[in-house]
Amino acid sequence: MIVSGGENVYSVEVENALAKHPAVASCAVIGVPDEEWGERVHAVVVLAPASAALTGEELRAHVKEHIAGYKAPRTVEFVDALPLSGAGKVAQARAARPVLVRGGPRRLLTRAAAAGARTYLRLPGSA
């Protein structure tokens, strides 16, 4: 569960809304630290093969059609693959474990993002 601005947001509810988009092959929703809200909803998304380019804003709009707007991911990260457990399910704990990338500005990436992210999440105060 993600607590954003005092509101409870359940990852599975957001993941189900994201999964309804035809361009989404799989996804994981996690809470990331936010100075203003405590945590914010962050989606890690794998696009379906041969799907058209999709933006985070398009996904946010799609989610808002299915669930309350405050539950929509504020940030979206596109990756080539998500880590899977032995049972073939998305291993959210591994997808959410931060990895600090050395060199250049300090960036916080999930392990999935480090494996091939197209976008990334910057640490507060980084260049």
C-alpha cells in the first residue's frame, strides 16, 4: 500500500487499471519518496511488442478513466523487462529496490530500470 498525501493507494488497483491499456504488456506500481506527499505513485511499465509509442501522460489519462485521479501514477518509467519471481509473477520487491548509478548526476533507478530503462527518476536536488 502506498500512502500519498494521507490517502491509501493500493498498487494492485493501479496495476489493474494500467493493464487495461492494450499497449501495456506488464507493469509494477510502487511508492517512491516525495517531499510534499510522503510517497507518490510510480509505475514501471513494459510495453507490448509492436505497440505504438506511448507517453506517461497518456497512461495517466487512461488510468484516470478507470480509477480516482489521485491514484494515477505521477511518474512512469518504461523498461524492457521486469524481474520475475520463480512463480513467474512480477517481483515488486526487486523492481523497487533502488540502485545508485555512479558517474554524472546522482540518479535513483530501480533494478528494472538499470537493466534498460528509457526514462529515469532523479533524486530530489540532483542536476
